[in-house]
Amino acid sequence: MLKDYFVPAGCILAELYTGYPLFPGENEVEQLACLMEVLGPPPDEIIAAATRRRLFFDSRGNPRCITNTKGRKRKPGSKNLAIALRCNDQLFIDFISRCLEWNPKRRMTPEEALRHEWIQSASSTHRTNDLRHSQSEASVSHDSFSHSSSRTSGSSFSRPHKCAAPKTSDKIKAKIVDTRPNDSTSVDSNLNDSGTFLPPIL
């Protein structure tokens, strides 16, 4: 039956969420003790139908409590699922708890799992995120097209600038004045005998 696969499916989802095994038993006896620690003891009809019940329960149907290698003894019903999952999401906790039902007849079916509120809410959130992502991509594409169009339009109608080049016929005239005296003893003609500077007569 497909319901039989929902117990490992619930354990896998829990481990994916927490990063740790939900029921980390060292052997078969402690594995069952881990289950009962969170889920409580199985119903009497389940115990009565078990072919190996003597390995896990005494003659009165009480669980055989053992101590593991770390010195820990697990007590049935001493931990709730929210603590084991380290989670406060009630929808997720309910989904996992329905996967871990002792009685297969009461366990969730695949159809019920698909209709579960946790799956529906996750699917709705995923669709909303996809819609927002699509709208964002469309907006970016529109902006890119508008920007590209504006650049194309501007380049089609804008007039190129002309740079005026200097005329090659124009020549820079420079006058080189030789400031070296011809004779170290020569006297400036603009000076009179007294050494007073006389301006040239134009």
C-alpha cells in the first residue's frame, strides 16, 4: 500500500527540514523507542498484530526500555513532534504527524497529502513568486527595449558635430631677436652721456 511509504517520507521531510535524523536509533529496539518517545506507544491492536512484539514489549504490553551507548533512556511520549522538528509551523507539523500515524488505516493517503493545507499553501506561494518573477522579467525587458529604442532614435536624428580645423595657410610669425651684444664695450644709444635713459623718438 502507498500509505506504507508515508512513514519514511515523513522522516525524510523532517530530516531535510532540520538536517538531522528524526529518529536516530542505534538498533531496532532503540529505533522503536525513538518513535514512541515522540509518537507515544502504538495502539494495542497494532501491538497484538506484531509478530516480533516480544523483542520490544514485555508480556503485559509495556515497552522494553533500554539504555543506549550514550547512557540515555527514552521514555514514551516524553517529547512532542514540534520539539523533535524544532519547528513552529503548525501546518508542517500536522503534515508530518499524519505521515507518522501508527495505524496505516488512519495514515494520510497520497490524494489527501496533495490536498493538505501545507502543500496547498506552499504551492500558492510558489505560484505567487513565479508570477512576481515573470512580471519582473517583463519589466526589465520593457525597460531595456525602451532604452535601446531611445538610443537608436537619438542617433538617427541627431546632427553630427563639425570640428573646425585650423587653416594650414595660416602661419605663425615669430620674430627672433638676438639679445647678444656685438661688442662688450658698446653702449646703448638710448642713454645720454650722463647715463639717463632717453626714450626713442618715434
